[in-house]
Amino acid sequence: MSEADVARAEAEVVATRERLLATTHALQARLSPSVLASEAWETAREKSAEAATGAARAIGKRPIAASAAAIGVAALVARKPIARLIARLRGKDQ
């Protein structure tokens, strides 16, 4: 191996080391907690917007079914207050 070959190999090692360090720094930047949180937030926001758009289209296509579903969900969420109201009304009638 000549001195030129050794110098070329050393230069290649230096260049490879610099590329590796640059890649490592880029990965560290992309994997920082703030960047990951920001990307997660952006993804969640995009998915929420897509879901809202899809829901709006579904409601537009079937407003009666959507209203019935909304009433069902509201009744499920408010079942305890509704049950207390019915119990009070029954108690006053007797």
C-alpha cells in the first residue's frame, strides 16, 4: 500500500466520521422531546380535523339518524340526573 493509498483511506475515514456525526446530530434534533411532542400534537390535530370533517359529512347525509344518536348519547351521559328527575316526579304523583 502506497502513501497515497493510506492518505486516501485516512481522508475517507475522516469523511465517513463527519457524515456519521452529522447524521447523529440530525437524529438527536429530530428525537428531542419538544420536536416529538410538536409532531404528535400536529398529527393529533390533523386527525381530529379529518374526523370532524367526516362527522359533518355523515350528519349532512343522515341528519335524523345523527340526531337520534346524539340524543342517545346525551341520555346515556345524563342517565343519573334523568333517573333522579323521574324518581322525584313519581314521588309527587303518589
